[in-house]
Amino acid sequence: MIFYVARRTEVIRGHLEGWGAALASQVSVLRYDELWDREQFAAGTYVFSDFERLSDRELQRAGEVWDSLERSPVETRMLNNPHRVLGRYDLLRSLSANETNPFSAYRLHEAAAARFPVFVRREHEHSGSLTRLLWSRAELARAVAWLWQRGEPLHDLLVVEFCDTADAHGAYRKYGAYVIGNRIIPRSLAFDVNWVVKPTKAPPPSAAQLRLEAQYIDTNPHREWLMGVFDLAGVDYGRIDYSMDDERPVVWEINTNPWYGFRRKMRPPERGRLWQVAAEQLEAAWRDLDVVPAGDGQRTCRISRPPAFPALQPGRWGKSVRVVSRDFKRRVKPRPPGHSRIIAIVPRIVLRAMWRLDRGKIARWTSPGKDDGLPHASSRSRLVRRVAHRTQQRASGSSSTPPPTTTGRGACPKTRTRGRNKRGGLQGQYSMLECLTRLRTGR
């Protein structure tokens, strides 16, 4: 029996109801909240996935379950060790350090060192680029201010350097391959004239492009290189998206809860043979994972339950207006017509009222000017002067007492990560204006 653990189970359930229906009797899908409540675990294969959407505490708890299953007396096989899998930021930094990738990624407090052009994306989501290509620090500062006003959490934003992988005809390619245990399965090759290549939005491929995709799936030319990348990332199950830069592979991301890309309607129909080959390879790889037959899964073990999470702090929900609204909509069940919309609007109104004045200051400060420097002292507010003084004090190492703290109408909400997910935090001390100051001054 195979136990697939994920935060969002719609992806794997959709595959098991479609092209992977032959595996439905062998795969049991669990959510992480169901995993926390379990005390009895049956023998079989456990696939941990969806690490991108887990907080640090949830990753630690998943690691404790992994350690308990490792010490259990029943026969188990486990994929994706939570202690080893690298997140998106750590993976891109590691690939840049070993010169696999010619670009790197930065968190906001590091973005002054980025090589332009850049784009901004979420670290723990699969929403792709949130901005167009940004060509200067001033554009980056304005984009960050706009994303913050839109409700994106600053602690989860990554600034990624752009790598131009277009071929001689101006087309961008994105390769997709899966790792399942010890198998590498090439899945797709998408083409687009846009630098953000989405297979679902790409135009229909030409006959020549279909031949290239068939050659890629039949020959699996990058198998050895892909095994090395997956080993570096600590991933035993997932999908990698990558491209070729002058015959040199470069990695975009690895998804540990991947979508398989099979749709009811093929476009174009000539892809039918390629989809069938990929589906057969995926089914064979899944069957190889099953170390215990489904009928022999009565052997169980009891493990100690990990400690419960500490109580939630309501103040953390102020990190993102959009996420708060999304959670409200999801939690209201059942809901009469219009009820969820009213509840979802409440946090937007409250938070916008709290941040209205500060957003106005950021918008004025990041508006286009004669240069990329800070505004003149005569036009700075008391808060901006304090932020600039604090930044200069850190750079010089001075220990003089900073100006008095601004409160009330001029106060700026902090983007600290205390008590939440500290991956991607702004070092627990930078406010929005301080972060923009560092972007514009290069400190």
C-alpha cells in the first residue's frame, strides 16, 4: 500500500480519478492534519509531499513522524525526507553556488545585490512571476510597494534574476520531468514566445516542436544530470521544471506535489502517443514503490504523537490581506448566497483602514523622481527620517540612540516573522519602509 501525504490533495486525487485510475486501489491519500492525528501506521510506502506549503513547525512535525516510522518495526519505505528537502530559496542559492545555474534568488533584504533584470515571485506558492521584468532598483521598489498594497506577504517574496533561454527563433522552452523513487520520467516539452512558459497557456506546437518533444520523451537525454539535481535537493518524488541555456540545463523549480498535466481534451491530438507513453512509465514507477501488497497491509505499528501546535496568534493574520480573505471564504461552510462575500470583505476594510496613511507615504516615496535616491530631507516625514537614520546607523555600526519611535497615525506596520514561518523573513527587524530604503540605497 502507498500512503500519499499532502496539504492539497486535489492534485493527486484528480490523477487517480483520471489517467491513473489503475492505481486507485494501491494509493491512499492523506492530508497532513490527518497524519498528525494518527497513532496507528500500517506497513507500506509513505510519500511526503507539498513541502512548499508547510510552515517550519509543520515541517518539523512531519520530520518527527518520519523519524518515528524509521524506528518502527513494520516494513516501510519513505520518500522525501522532511529534514533533507531544500526549499525554493535554498535550492536556487545552492544551484547558483555550484554554478549549475547562472542566476540566483534573493530575499528582499538581500535584493540590492541582484543583477538586473529581475522578477518577483512567492517562495512557497506556485503562482509564477508576480511582476513583469524589472530593470532597476527604483522599479523593484515600486513593484514591492505595489505587491504589499495588494496584500502579498513580504516575508514570502523572492527576487529572482532573469535568465534569457530563448533559442535562435525567439522561442522559450520548458522541460518537465518527474522523479519517482529511482526513476526519471520525462513528461513534457512546452514552447512559447513569452518568457513565462505555461503548458496550459502555450500555443499549439508545430510539427517540428512535436518531433522535439517526442525525441525528449523517448530518449530521456538528461537523466544523469537530473538525478544529480534531485539528489542535491533531497527529493525522491516530485517534478522539475528546467530549460536549456546554450546547451546547458538550468533549473527553475522543483514541485513536491506536482500536477501530472493529463487533461481530458488533448491539444493537439497528435500528443496522444506521448501522453500514453508517459502515463505507462508513471504507472510502472508507482507500482515499483509498493513494498507491501494491498492485501498484506494489516501489520501496523503505534508511534508517539508529535506535540500539538501552540495556539494561533490572531496578529499573524495581518500579514496578508488576500490570504486572510481566502481563508475566510474557505472556512464558511455551508454559506447562504452572499454570506461568504460579506465576511471576506471585513478583513480588507479593517486592514486597509489601518494601513491607509502608511500606504500613501510609500506611494509618494516610490513615485518616479529625478533620480533613484531618497527624497530630500525637507520632504521626508518624521517616520522616513527615522528609518533612514536607523539604516545609516546600522551601516556605520554606531551605537547612538535612535530618534523616538513614531506612533499613531504615522506608524508603519511591521513585516516581522516572529512566531510564524521564518523562512523568507526580513531578519525579524525590517519594516516596509526600511526594506524599500535598502533596495533604493543598495545597503
